[in-house]
Amino acid sequence: MYSDLSLAHFMDGLKKRNPGELEFHQAVYEVAESVMPFILDNPVYQHAAILQRMTEPDRSIIFKVIWEDDAGNLRLNRGYRVQFNNSIGPYKGGLRFHPSVNLSILKFLGFEQTFKNSLTTLPMGAAKGGADFNPKGKSDREVMRFCQSFMTELSHHIGPDTDIPAGDIGVGAREISFMFGQYKRLRHEFTGVLTGKALEFGGSLIRTEATGYGAAFFMEEMLAHRGDSIRGKTCVLSGSGNVALYCAEKIIQLGGKVVTFSDSTGFIYDEQGINAEKLDYLIKLKTFQRGRISEYADKYQCDFFVDEKPWGVRCDLAFPCATQNEIDKQDAHTLVSNGCMAVVEGANMPTTIEAIKVLQHAKLLFAPGKAANAGGVALSGLEMTQNSVRMSWSAEDLEARLANIMKDIHQQCVKYNEDGDYINYVNGANIAGFIKVANAMLAYGV
Ligand code: NDP
């Protein structure tokens, strides 16, 4: 099957099988480019067609979701669950509610999840799901009715030992609670079928903070490897959601200076630095009042740049934490020429392939999301463990576990680095993530 395992040949086949799915092509290309030489050196993977099998989801479920808005109108959305690979554990990955959601985006996310979950060292397979539903501007009741309808179908396909969804863009504590309530009602059972739950009904401490904290820990590890640290560094962040807010919290605790946040309307630049008190205001604004980032600029009298991205702000460290493809080639050149030394992806695939090449060519430290934002799913794995043994662990214990997991992921990346003194974290993460899943697939036979 792999008589010609050139990258171009492989990608040609993938594009023919998945026409028009650009984000999925991009995510696969990034991995294939790293692992292809490794596979050629280890023909056992080539003979078993592991890469081809790994790029085909086990199944993609697509379903209609009908719900009623507050005015009594019937509304229609499309729901998805892409169960990608359960070789090393039950399917696990978030749900995204955003108007841009389509099969290509969920396949890219599900595919990346395979490697991310493998890197955490915990027994979790990979999935992703969601809907083209926009929670923005909807009342709580409308969100509730949507979530209940969505879960009515999804409940047929998930379970605590089968597939355990979590949150992602547009799916936070409110949405998880509505979905968990509906699952419990329908199945007449109380099980850890979703992660990211509230503490009162099986949630874990630190889960909310875990992705952002983990990304900051990963940056600290990369810098420590060079004898440096976050302390005193100016940091530029995009996004102002779950990942960005808690990434900033940990950066501030580690002595870094955060100067930007963004949302889909633009970015704020607070030259004085965003301290713990300002961050607390922002967390309340974005999480509970669902406000816009410009309100921060009004309150603290700083600059707000409409419809712009923050990558032109001079910085030492950059953390893209909003969405896919938010740093393009030009942005990467700007970061390099402004003296940025490291980029950590808090979001999934926020950097285009061309931009990654620019950053790597300039020898910036670059951490791909599948390594750097794995802290979220790692904590989800720990939430599953706590649910199974019906216990809850302390915040200190969980944060220490999270820090250790991020350290371990960093070490795995370094181990498979093949670029001399410069650590190519993309190759490291892809190869380390690949080996564990590939070996399990080999062991099972065909
Ligand atoms: P949230 O919904 O909490 O926040 C997303 C943030 O990004 C918001 O500020 C949002 O602005 C902004 N944003 C979203 N889409 C766009 C867009 N198209 N253009 C500009 N800004 C945009 O999501 P999360 O923080 O949970 O997720 C952020 C990223 O991190 C995603 O890539 C996600 O897949 C990834 N991730 C999340 C994990 C988690 O545990 N939550 C785990 C691992 C990865 P606005 O409010 O205006 O839409």
C-alpha cells in the first residue's frame, strides 16, 4: 500500500478521499511531514499502513438538532461527533459550538487530539464534536433547549467507557451542565460521561484553568531548557476565553507581563501590564457577563484596535489562544522582526504551516498546540479518574500533577528532536504522539 510513501503521494490520496477539507489537510500535512521519515526508518509501520489508517476517523456521526427559540420559532442546526481513534483509550475530546463548525474543522481537531492525548501519557483515545450553533446573543433558556436537543441524539453515541466529550470554543460550564443534566435524565444514570463539569456534580478542581496553566508551564519548560524563564518577559496573548484568561493568570504568577487580549472584534493593548486585579475584572466580564473585550479598554483607558490581531505588539513571548490560523506568514515575520523569542500555541493550530516555517527558520522556540495545550485534556483524564474512584483531589495535588504532565510532554518532545541544538518541537510532539498509538494499532492486528 505504501510502495510510494512520498509526502506528496500520501497527501494526494488524502485530498482525494477528503475533498475540500482544507483544515483537515493542513493538520495531516503537519504531522505527515514529521513522521514520514520516521516511518521510512521503521518499515513495520509502513507495512501496516499505520499513517493511512490513523488519518481516517473510525466514524463520523452527523445529526440534525431542532430546538425552539424564545419567540417560539423552530431552529435547525447540524451536530457532529467524529470518533477518530480509540486505540489507547475511550474516545475523548471537546465539543465546539461556533457558526464556523463543519466536518473539516472537527476532523482536523479530532486528528490532532490523537497525538495530544497520547502525549499526556493517560489512556485516552481521540474524538471531537460540536455544532454550527452560535451561543452568542442567545438567552440561557435558548442555550439550554439547544443543549438538550443536541444531547438527545449525542447520548446514543457516548458513555463513560466509550466516548467522553468535554468543552471547547463556545462550550463552557453552562453548556456542559445542560448537556450532563440531559444525559442523566435520558439514561437514568449518574456517570462521568462529560468532563468540565461543575464541582457539585463530579467536576474537578483546576479543570477550568488547566489548558491555560499548562500552556504557561510548557513555555516555562522550554525557557528553562535554555536556562531562562518567563519572569520579566513581555507576553502577547490572543483570545480572551477559557484558555487565554488562565494562561495569563499563570504567566502573571510566574512573573511575566501580559499586555494584550483579543476577541473576534479586535484586541486591547495595556502597556502597563494586566495585573491580577485587572485580570479578575476580565474573567468576570468574559465568563459571566459575556461582554466584549473593548469594555476592558473603556474601563482601564488603554488602546483598543478594532478588527486587528495583536502580533504587531513588541513582545518576548507570544501565546495564540483564540482559534485556528490566526498567525499567518506575515504575522510570523512581524513577530521575528520584533524580537519575539518563543511562541506557544494555546489554541489548536493557530499558526499556519508557512508561519511555522518562518518561526523555525528564525530559530524561535515554537510549541505546537498538541503538546502545549494538552493540559486541558490531561486534567479531563484526571477528572475521569476521580469520577471512577468517586473521590476528589485537592487543587494543590492536581496542579502538581498537571505541572508534571507538562514537564513529561516537554521531555518527550526533546527526546525525538532531530534538529541538532535547535529543538524542533513539532517533530518531537508528532513522533512521540505517533509511536504510542501506532504500537497499540500494531498490537491489535487488522
Ligand atoms: P472560548 O470560547 O472560551 O474562547 C475563545 C476565544 O477566542 C474568545 O475570545 C473568542 O472571541 C476568540 N475567537 C474564537 N473564534 C474566533 C475567530 N474566528 N476570530 C477571532 N477570535 C475568535 O474557547 P477556548 O478558550 O476554550 O478555546 C480557544 C482555543 O483553545 C481553541 O482553538 C480550542 O480548540 C483550544 N483548546 C481549548 C481547550 C479547552 O480546554 N478549553 C483545550 C485545548 C485546546 P469571541 O468571544 O469574540 O468569539
